Amino acid sequence: MMSNQKSVNTKEFIKASRHEKGVALIILITVLSFMMVIGLMLVTFTSSGSSISGNLRNQKEAFNAAEAGFDSTWTSIEDSFGEDLWVSFDNHYLTEPYGIDIPYSTHYFRKMTDQEILNYLDTDGDGNADVPNVLFFRQPYITDESGDLDLRYTFTAFLIDDEAGGGPPDAGDAILVCIGTAGRGKRMTTTRLEVELAIELSGST
């Protein structure tokens, strides 16, 4: 009787042992799969990390270029008013190419990307604006290691009449648009600043 019970217990132990091995194998596969997913995520994150860092750096450099454009343009405008070369913003707004200042136009500057605006102002691609009243166009402002102006970092600036789409004309205010660029060609990054300017004209209340 004892012998028979011992045999039964042994069989049950073997069955239980095989069952536990099967469960352990499933757990091991699950853990390995999880670790593999985490590993792939880490590899992807590591490989894209340098790209993200580079994009952030380019964006910051483009923003710096736009700020440099604002500083230079504002100084130039102040000097023009101070020396009585300008008495208002009239005749200094960008009105060409057609639609650049008209809100309902498909070529309104706020409906276009920075690159589209730059191409629209320079249709022949020679690096110079093809229309009047562009205050600065792709103006480099820093030097490279050899002391030459670095053409990778530029700014473009122009004035837009915010009443061009309608409303009473006011030559005492304008929208100053500055586009900063970092890099060249397909790797160029841009940033745009729009600043409302208002000059108190003599005789105004």
C-alpha cells in the first residue's frame, strides 16, 4: 500500500515539475521579449538623440539670426527717423510681389512658409531680392573662422502695412517681419519674428 502511494506521489511530482517548467519558460520568454522591446527603444532613442540635439541647435541659431535681424533693422529705422530720412512708414512697406501684404491673397506672408517667402522675393535665386522695399535680404551678420561673413546664418527683414487689407490708413505703424536662417539648402532651418512697430508722428494726438 505504501509503495503504491509513493508511486502515485512520484507521478504527481513529475507532472507538477513539468507544469512548473512550462510556466517558467513562458515567464522567461515574456521577460526576454520585454527586455528586447526596451533595448530597441533605447537604441532608437540613442540614434535619434543626436538628430534631435542638432535640430534644436539649428532652431536656436535661426532664432538668434531673426533677433539679430530685428536689432539691426530697428537700429536702421531709428536712424532713418532721427536723420529725417523717413517721416513715416509710408512708401517703405513691402507691397510686391503681388499679394504679399493682402490678407485674402494666397501669397499673403502669413499664409506662406519662411522658405516660400524667401523664394517669392528672389524668384531667380541669385541671392538678391527682386522687389523694392526689402530692408535686408539674406544678410549675413557673423563671421566664420577665416574672418569672412558666414553665409549659413542670415536674416531677411521687411515692413508690412497692417491696414493693407482694409481699414483707415495709418502710416505711423507697421509690422516688422524678420526671418532668420541657419544652414543652407535642404538643411536650412528658419525662424520668423513679427513685431508691431508704432511711431508717434508729429501733430498726432
